[in-house]
Amino acid sequence: MNALTRTVQQALASAPVSLRELARRTGISHVQLARIVSGERNATEAVAEAVADALDAIATAAAKESKRVQRSLTNHRRNAE
């Protein structure tokens, strides 16, 4: 197993969404992703790039929603005063 595969394994294992959701977002079957996680297959550069892109999109969406909730909380606190 190479370093790229280990890194992709760790990313898949710690992702904030399921393998099926990552499969949907990457266009890679959940079976192939599961085989990478289990060590049955090595990750290719294309898989690594697709996983990275999907995780970036998830992080961007989560950060946007976090800021929205923080603004709402700030407004709520102002109105409570």
C-alpha cells in the first residue's frame, strides 16, 4: 500500500458523511471506496482527486452554514437584550 492510498483511507474513514454519500459526490462506486478503506485496492490519482474535491465541497458548505447559524445567534442575542 502506498502513501496516497493510506491518506485516502484516512480521509474516507474520517469523512463527515457516509461512503455512499462520498460515492454519490465523487461518481465512484461505494464498493470501490470500501475496498480502498479495507486495503483491498490502492487509490488512484483520479480517486484521490475526486475524494479531495468532494471533501472540499462538503467543508465549504459546512463553513457557509456555520456562518449562517452564527449570524442568526448574534441577531438572536441582540434582540434578547
